[in-house]
Amino acid sequence: MIAVPHYISPPDYLELERDNQHRHEYRSGLVYAMAGSTDNHDRIALNLLSNIKLHLGDSKCRFYSGNVKVSYEDQFYYYPDAFVTCDDRDKQDRLVKRHPKLIVEVLSKSTRAFDLGQKFADYQQIPDLQEYVLIEQDQPWVECRRRQPDNTWETVTYKTGDRVTLQSLDLTFPIAQLYQGLD
């Protein structure tokens, strides 16, 4: 991630992002150009979103792909690869959601360290977040980080042959479904 080297206020970032054809993320006053993704990255996200869509049906919960921002108190604005919110307050803003219960990132070489570290630390500030999921592109591997009642986080890892459980959605599916159709 490469940052624009001067402070930008949250309102200025949102205005810049609204008029820009390239997506940028925002953290503590700095704006970062987003890296492009691979076909496998997109396919994994689409496979996951297909499972979520079938599972949610016509519930009040909404799922989003990497084109809608998640924010917490204007400290950051990120574009997760997928997320779900069931909070009616998130129906007020078409561009930014603030109450996700599930956030998913598909790991890539350029974002891996940030997704595993600082981005997770930022996401932990969201009180409604119950589950943070990281999906490897190059091999069947999924890590689910789940908020516990005492506000600590438990990590469960899934590998080849396992069934992935997204507790926040009460959804279980074979890990192989995430990797269908990859080149």
C-alpha cells in the first residue's frame, strides 16, 4: 500500500473517493491506493458471496462485495472483499457501512501483512463485528477470528477437506466450494 504523503480529513477523503474512478482506502488521515486483484482473488470472493446469498435469502441482513466501504468513527475507511451487516442503521448510507457483523479479506501478497495485522486491529474497534475471516488464494486455507463474550478473539483455521463455519451467520459449507473454478 502506498500512501498519499499529506493529511486528508475524512470529509475530503469521501469527496475525493466519490469523484475518483480508482479506489483508495483511508486510515488516520492518509489515503492509500488499492492494489489490483487477480482472477483467483475475485473468484474466491464470488464463491463466498454466492454461499452467503443463498444462505441469507430474504433476511434483513445484507452482504456486500469489495465496492462498499466499512468505517469506524472516521478513523478508517476500508473496502473489505466481502462483509455482512444486519443493522438497520447501515441502510442510511449507500456508500459506507459502520455495523458489519462479518468481514472477509482474501489475502494477497501485497496486502497480507496489513490484513493480518493492522487492519484486524482497526476492525476490532467495531463493536458489532463478530467474525473476521481471512482466505488464502493459493491453497485451501481459511482463518476465522471470532469475538468472544469477554471481547477476546478466538482463531479457528480450516484446511483441505474441512467444512468452514461462519458462526456469525450460522453458515457451514465445504472449504472446496470457495476454491471452485480457480485456475
